[in-house]
Amino acid sequence: MAVPDAQFIDPEFAAWSREFERRSLRVRDAQQADEPRELAAAQVALADHLAGHADPTVVVGVLRDARRAYRRFDPRQAARCLVDIAALMAADGDHDYAYRAYRQAAGEFTGPDAAELRADCLTDAGAMALECGEFDDAERAVRDAIRIYHRRHHTFGAAQARITLANVYRLSGRRALAVQEFGSLLSIFADGSVEHALCEASLAELHVDDGEPWTARPLYERAAATLGAMGVVEEALDAQLGLAWVLVATGDGERGAELLAQVRHEFESMDRPDKVAICDYVRAAHLLTSGDFAGADAAFDTAAAGLMAADMHHQLAKLQWNRVTRLLREADAVPANQERLVAEAVDTAVSALIAADYERFQFTDARRRAAWTTMLEHRTTTTFWLVEQLGSPGLLADLIETRLSAGVYGADIRDDHLPHVDGSTSSRSPIPDDGLALTLGAAALLATDALPLGPPPALVDDTGRVLLAHQRAMAAALDPELGDVLSSVPRVSAW
């Protein structure tokens, strides 16, 4: 075998390799000597050397070996290894693994002198549960942490845990509590601190959700600048992504697109397909506002590919809903294609509604449970309007029959709660003023928190035809797991 010329060997890599061999040899020697203290220290040293260079799972494997060695003589240090493992997996995006590891480590830090270590683990566990959308677990963990911090008179630690609690409120729909908590935290943390910036970014997101992008803009700008200056990379990019969205929404599309391209490049280099997909969605929205329908389609397709790569098929249903706006806008702009585009928009809206209706039975995490009622009320009302105005009478009848049979009954819909079609144009009135009593009444059937206990069945008419069969097939194609749910429900005769 030919030996490569030394001039082609990267000196830094050569030095790293020599150190790797030295530390690996130290581990082997400790294993052969059966010296647990030396073995644990050697394995931690090897893990430190591998971190940032090897796959995180490789580093985790070495830390597990170190943890086994520490458990023979130092249980607390073994728990610290578990904390390091959790941090690695959190950085790698495996938040469920990290949550379980932090919870286990919290249980291993016992005794009064380990109380703050236990609280730190509970705080981190709460943050990971929040990333997974498990609000109950997140709130339970951070409240336990806050109680420990208060008993130890650790005011700053308690305030840090409250950031996660405030975000639990925000993401679970308890907006008033979220605003109150973030406002209190902003008065605690110093302006220019990481914690202050994180609170500003979360408040900005609340304003975006409330349709107040102008209010969100300065909050995102300050948060992005502070987090970037402090080297908090991913959180800074998240704030910049939010700012890019706000810039597009407030008419500064050129600056928003430029910032978005930078953020997308950074997330791509970090191997975060989920965040790249969000960037592509924002880009699609920007292209849509400028009338670049082909570009918007390409961005939507790229976003869909990113969601699939991130194993986030369920988000494709939300992407499907946003395609409705794109189709209606082109229908307004290109009269020659209006009939085809309107028909496609109607089918797309109905399929997105079906997907949203069924996915609540597929996913049990609290984030989607909390968001379901508002989202589905909006989609149901808007879909009924679209079908009544633009679809066929037969499709409208099938949709009404399907919703009547869904097993959810609610209050009357009020005019002030009627949502508009996302991004509607001035040439199409979002909600007509008259002639919709029947369809709006049918839409009101899902305006309630009461949920059926299982997925609604597929309805079959007297001829054996499955109601909304085409739109159900479109919904099933969005997500393999959703497809399994749709194909497994029983078929029953329509009322």
C-alpha cells in the first residue's frame, strides 16, 4: 500500500489523529488493568476529543462506557455523564432522547447537596419536553425545578426555568399567562442578556400569532442582535428566521428574502432539514406575494421534501392548506386557467381539512391537541365557504354530510369569529355577507373543545360511493401514517 506524501496530509488532522490514538490507548490500558477510576477518566477524555468531530452517537457510546465505570465508585459523576449525553442528543435534535436522559439524571442527583443539580436537570428536561410538544411533562418538570430553586434561594435559576414555563403557556394557547410571565421576566433579566433576548423573541412570536408583525419586528431585531453577539447560534438563527418572516409580511420583501437566504444556508450547514423547510415555506410566501407562482411552487416542493427528510410528514397537511392561497391567487391573476385552478384549490382545501381532522387521532402530543380546536374551526369555516362559493353542489352536500357525522357538536358561529382565507386578494371577498346560514351553521359543528373518542368513519352512500373519496386520497398521500389511519377506519352508511 502506497504511503501518501506528507505534504498532502492536513497537519491539524494528523495532530488530532495522534491524540486520538494516544487517548484510545489509554482507554485500552485501563480496561486491561481493570482500573475503574482510570478507565472512567480515560473514556471521558476520549469523548471530549471526539466531540465536534465524530458522530454524536459515537461520543454518546463512549460516555455510556464512562458512566458504567463511574457507577462502580462515583454515582454522582455517573449522573453527570448522563447529563452530557442528554446535552449531546439535544444538540443533535433528538429531543425525546434528551428529555428522558435529563429526567433520569434528575432522579440520580439525590441528597440536599445535589438539589440544584437536580433542578438544573429538571429545567433542561422541561425544555426538551417543550420541544417534543409534551406540555404537561414540560410544565411538571419546570414547576418542580422552580420549587427547588426557591427553596435554595436561587432566584436566577428559578427565573431561567420560568422562561420555559412561559413558553409552555405560549405554545399551549394560554396567551394571557404567557404575556404576563414574559413581561415579568423582562423586568428580571438585564437588557442585553441572553435570557432577556429569548423572552423578546418569544413575545415577538406571540405578536406574529396575533397578526401584529409590526409590533414583533423590533423585538425580533433586538433578540437576533443580542443572541448573535452572545454566540447563541441556533436561537439567534431562529430569531432571524422570525424577523425574515416579519419583513416579508410587512412589505420589506427584498430585505426579508436576503436575510432568509442567509439563515437557510446556516441551517443547511447545521444539517437541520426541519428548519430549512420552514425557510423554504417563508420563501414560498414571499414569492407568492410578488406573483411568482412557479417560484412559489418550487419553494413549496422544496419545503415538502425537507419536511419528509426530517420525518415531519404530519406538517405536510399544513403545507397543503397554504397551497390553497397560492392556487386562488393565480386563479385571480390568470383568468384563462381560472376554472382548473379554482377546482384544484377547492379539492386541496377539502383534503387539508380531512388531514387536519384525522391527524389529531394520530398524534397525542399536547401541542397539536391544544392547537387543534382553533385551527380546525378556521379551516372548517373557510373550506365550507370555498366549497359553497366555488365548488359543486354535490361536493358541498358530501362535505356537510361528513361534518354532520363527525360526532362533534358545538355552539353557533359568530361573525366576529369568522376567519379569512389566508392571503386573500381584494378581488375576492373572504366571507360573503349573505346566503351562508346553512354552510356556516354546518361549519360551527367543530367550533368546540369536545372531541370524539376515535377517528370518524368513512361514509358510504346508497350506491356504495365513498364520500369525498378523491379528497381523502389526496390527504392520505400527504403522510404515510395518516394514510394508515384513513385506510383503517370502518365504512358506514351516511345518514
